Amino acid sequence: MWRREGYCLGIESTADDFGVGIVSFNGKVLANVNDVYIPEKGGIHPREASRHHAMVAGRVLSEAFERAGIKPKEVDVIAFSQGPGLGPCLRVGATAARALASYLNKPLVGVNHCLAHIEIGRMIGGVKDPVTLYVSGGNTIVAAFEARRYRVFGETLDIAVGNCLDVFAREAGLKPKAGKPLGAVVEELALKGRKFIHLPYTVKGMDLSFSGLLTAAISLLREGRHSLEDICYSFQEIAFSMLTEVTERALAHTEKGEVLLTGGVAANRRLQEMLRNMCEEHGARFYVVPKEYATDNGAMIAWTGVLCYRYGLITPVEKSFVKLKWRLDEVEVPWI
Ligand code: AMP
Ligand code: MG
């Protein structure tokens, strides 16, 4: 059945992005439309973000069909991000997916958001069996496949590295400029930093902690003894060295030959540089997922929906409730 050509529509709505992707069964991305919620001030407010998603859902869906050049009835499978994520946001995507599946009489597939980040990266980059570093506003995970699942080798014990950068940037009074996310604004300032200031470096076993680094960086800001550029530079050096250390140990332990970098923070050149150097030393291939597919997007959900569907992993409507804390290592992956 699954050999025939077909299309999967995927809906992403775990946090601030509402995205719809349409992907063919053989991995061609026909559409990947996204609309991001930008808070007026402060971080993501789950209810406000969900309101945004509900407002834009109709338009993003029709735009995706238009770009893909197909009609709703030509879609064979409806996939959605079932978790982990923010409850109110997840529910908008799940509701839209259930409505579409029932109206079109098509199967529904609930997809794990973290798994989707890895699978789209593997597909787009032709990467086979990597150690993945997934770094975003909500997640910081080092994972690799072993015995039917992606095992989590290391993860953050408190906040995600992207969130850490964003909170720091807001404390410094920085604003997203010209569509540049806060992490990218910090990156730009860090390039002008010259002096390295010691800040807390916290790796516990294979896990990471960013809250001490954040607190220390904020007190440095308030002290006013150092330039913002130097603090940004030191902050990045510390945070990214921690990530590189854990990724390196996972690579050495698993003896895999590839490293995949994904998530919104993957766009950072300094992080890329550190990981690339580390990979060279280990003779491993390094692949950075392009921005469109590294930040939250609908195409990754659609593609993982295809993989699940091929293996009969369909989600009955009565089991399609959202899972706010659904871990990557709870998911069986039969396609590897
Ligand atoms: P995501 O959660 O995948 O949508 O990614 C959003 C996160 O990526 C936010 O925390 C951003 O600040 C961060 N980000 C985006 N671009 C960069 C960059 N160039 N350097 C560091 N962080 C970034
Ligand atoms: Mg996002």
C-alpha cells in the first residue's frame, strides 16, 4: 500500500510557531509554511501563542495547499505534533488535525516533535545514523539511535540553551531586530567581544545545566564592569563548550560517524565552528540542518508522519490527546 505515491500534511504547533508542511511519500517537500507568534514583550505566553495559532491556522493551511498545488482531498495522511510542548498551543494543532482527518476521512498520525527534528535532518542531509544535538528555545538534547529507539545521552536539567540566550538578551535590553531572533542578536554582539570572563560551566555526567550561567551573566550585566559584547562572547563560549563536550562524549561512546546539529540555535556560527572542529578530530561527518528545517516547521511533522504511516503507526482519534511531556526515548522507531 505504502509504495504508491501519496502526500502527508503535517501540522506543527508546540510553541511559538504554527506551521503546515506537505511532503510526498518519497520525501519531496511541496510546501512548508510557517507563521511565528512574536510576543509584544517578555517570553512566550502559552495562551497568547495559542490564540495566535488559532487565528492564523486557516490562512497557513490554505497557503500550504496553494504552494503545494494540490487539493485537500489529495492528501492521504494528516500528521500533527502531539508533544512535547505547551498545552494550549499543542491543542490548536491537534484540533485542526482531527478536524481535517475526520472531514477528509484520512488517517491521523500523532508525531513526537523531537523525533521529527531528527528525521527531517536525516532526510534533508542524507545523514544515516548520527549523534544529534538538538538545541532550541524549549529543548537541549543529545540523542542517538540504539536498540529500536533514539536514546537520550544528555539533556538539560533546567532551561533550554535557546531560552537561556533569550532571557539573557531580554535582560540586556536587546530586541529582535529585522526578523533576527534574540539568539542571533547575541551572536552578532559576541563577534565584537574580546575579553573572556569566567562564568559557571555546568556539566553533570552527560547532562547540562544553564541556570547558573544565566544568573551569573545577568549579575555581570547589572554590575556594569564589563562591556555587553564581552559578556555575550563569554556566555556563548561557555554554553557552546558545554554542548560540544557532551556531544563529543556521546560520539566517542557510540562510535557513530556523523553528527547532526538541529533546532533554532543550530543557526549559530560559533556553535557550528566548535562542533565542526570536534568532528574533524574524530573523523566524523558534521551536518547542520538548514534553518527552514531546523527551527520548528510543518514539513518535519509531515515527513515523520510518512515514516509512521508506512509502519502502520496510526493514531486513533480517541488516543490523539496531546502529551505535554512526551519524551523522545519513549518512542519506538521501527524504520531504522
Ligand atoms: P526554535 O525553538 O527551534 O524555534 O528556535 C528558537 C530559538 O533559537 C530561540 O531561542 C532563538 O533565540 C534561537 N536562535 C535563533 N537563531 C540563533 C542564533 N543565530 N544563535 C543562537 N540562537 C539562535
Ligand atoms: Mg519556535
